[in-house]
Amino acid sequence: MLYEGATQAVQDAIAAHRCGDILARGNAVTKAVQILGELRFSLRRDVAPQYCDTLSGLYGYLQRRLIQAHAEKSEGMLQEALRLIQILLEGWIGAMQNLEAPNPAVAKDGDVTSVSEPSVPASSRYSSTTTVEKEASNRSWQF
């Protein structure tokens, strides 16, 4: 899995940074940047353009951040990239688990039943700031 490979590469870069091994840190950063490039290249914009644009921007940010971390010898930047990649990995694992779970909308005889909408707190329905805008303001990678 590419997210796992990127996570491992960044962890290797952090370990090399702590040991003072510049070459190993550079190789690990390069590997992580290449994996993120592959993830970016594999996005299918024709299927979900909004998600692809968001992920592409995040992958680009991570690539720039990793290169900057290596150039500036910053463990903090490497840690930030690691946290973001781990969040992506957790999201991917959760999505795969959802796909594997039985669909409650389909009855045993194959009939599709209605599924109620998830409940939304009343305060968020009428709020002038949407949940997406609130989440976007908390992202450290968004410009």
C-alpha cells in the first residue's frame, strides 16, 4: 500500500535525521516524495473532481513540505508530514472497512430498503458557517 510506504519512508527520514545521516534522510525523503507523486498521478479526476483536486493539493503540499524539511533539516516538518500521511492512511483503512461491511440498505432477499439520513445537529443546519468551512479552517496544509 502506498500510504504505508510513504509513512515508512518519512519515519525512516526522521530516524536518519536523528542519527545525522544526511544521505539516508535524503533517500527516505525522495522515496516519500516519489510515492506521493504516484498517488497524485493515479487520481481519477473524471470520477470525483472535487476530491481529486483536494487530494492533489494535499499531496503537492506534502511533497513541498518534505523537500523543505530536508533542506532545512527540520524534524518538525517531517513530523507534520508524517501526521498528515497517517491521517490519510487511517481514512483509507476506514473506507476499505466500510466497503467490506454488509450494506444495511439491502435486505437478505435482495430488496433495497430505505436508509434514513444521518442526524445532523440542529445548530449546524442553520449556522452561517458550514461544517466543511469549519474543518477547512483547522487544516494546517490549506493555504
